[in-house]
Amino acid sequence: MTEYTLSIIKPDAVKRNLIGKINSILETNNFKIVAQKMLLLSSVDAETFYGVHKEKPFFIDLCKYMTSGPIVVQVLKSNDAVKKYREIMGATNPQNADENTIRKLFGKSVEENSVHGSDSNENAETEINFFFSSREILD
Ligand code: CMP
């Protein structure tokens, strides 16, 4: 079934000029990038976006890291987009990620893991609406 998921190219990957390489992997895997923009998250944005993790010991560092430089946010469209993107991203910790996944290829640590992808269709909708208005999604 056609689905949408939210992708973030994180500060570590933007800083290392990996936007093009990551987009190439997405397009090679038949994702259509139907929305994309670069922005710098405010602290409030990061704390809100990652609100589900606010009790976790890594929350403050995560928010600090996600506001440390520009990110690229994207809406990806494909069959089974949520599950498929999670497979292509690889495990949260790049050390545990399968070969040729984005995080294995480019991730440096569990924090600097290069990309984020929604973990369910429900969260995909919430996360897409957090960053994009309907007129920015050119489907
Ligand atoms: P992401 O998919 O963006 O969702 C939450 C993020 O928290 C996760 O990727 C990791 O980059 C980050 N994170 C930082 N430290 C940890 C940790 N110890 N365990 C899990 N996630 C972590």
C-alpha cells in the first residue's frame, strides 16, 4: 500500500556533505521525495519533536545535537514506506546496522546516526504535520 514517512538527514550527515548520497540511496530504492527542506531546529522544536523521549537519559544531549546544525526534512512516498525506510536506514546504533544500510554506511554513533525515520504510520502523520503544510507536499 502506498504510504508516506518522515525522514530527517541529521546534522552529522549534512555537515559531511552526504545529502546527495543519501537522496541517491532513497531514489534508487524507489522512494519518491515529495517534500524536502533544510532548516535549523530551535530547542523548543527539538524538545517537542522528540517529546516521547523526554524521560530518557539521552534526551538533553539528543536535543542539543539536533540543534547543532542544519538538518534536511523530507516526506518520502513508496509502497510500505515506513517499514521499507526503517530497513534501508538500519539499526539505531550504526554498529548493529546491516551492511549497506544508511546508518552502517554513514553513521558515526548512536547519536550521530545520520538519519531519522518514522517508526509507525501514526507517528509518520504526526511528524509530517510537524514540519510540513499540505501545500509543501507535492505528491
Ligand atoms: P532517532 O530515530 O532520531 O530517534 C531518537 C534518537 O535518539 C535516535 O534516533 C538516536 O539517534 C538518539 N539516541 C541517542 N542516544 C540514544 C540511546 N542511548 N539509545 C537510543 N537512541 C539514542
